[in-house]
Amino acid sequence: MKVAVNPSTLRSRARRARMTANERTREKAKYAQKRRLDLLRELSPDGTCAKCGEVFPHDQLEVNHVDGISWNHDSVNQHLRYARYWREYRAGVALNAACQPCNARDGQRFRRGYDKSSRRAA
């Protein structure tokens, strides 16, 4: 039994077969950035940072894990990282869109192992 293949899929395969390795890598990176921007538009349709409330263009926002991550995001390439973000989003993991300074500040809490905002004043 022969399986019908979408004609656009065949064109895509033929186009990728003619590409050099560098062109395929560039194409994958472009697709990964598109998926990143799609997710950020889903998380923050108006481009508002979830932490400071300022409005940014979507390409200046970052995906923020509210409860921190249990995996090393540097261990996977950007294509797999954004695919994982989408899986986590669909699974109900708490994600939001934050600007770079707010996301870095939020990430420090988890890298240091404590939350400064919950420390008592001396």
C-alpha cells in the first residue's frame, strides 16, 4: 500500500536536498526563530513583559519559566530548545514572556538556589 505524500512536502525535500550544509543550518535557525516568535506572541500578544509591564517588540522578549527549569538549556541547539518550549507550553508548564533584564534577574533566583524576595530583613 502506497502512502500519499503532500506535494509541498516533496518540494521541500527536493529543495533541502539541493542545499549545502550551511544553508540547511541557516534554514533551521530561521525556522527556530519563527517558532520562538510564535510562542512569544502566544504568551504575550501585546508584547508586554510579565515582570516589569513595559511593552517591547516580540523579538526583544524571552521565554521565562516561572518555576525555573530542570534541564540545561545550553545542552540543546536552538531548534530543539524551542521545540521543547512548545511541548512544555502545551503540557501546561508555567511560561511567560519577559524582557532580557527581568528574565536574567528571575533566573538568578534559581541559579543561586534561593529567592531573595522571600528573605527576611535583618
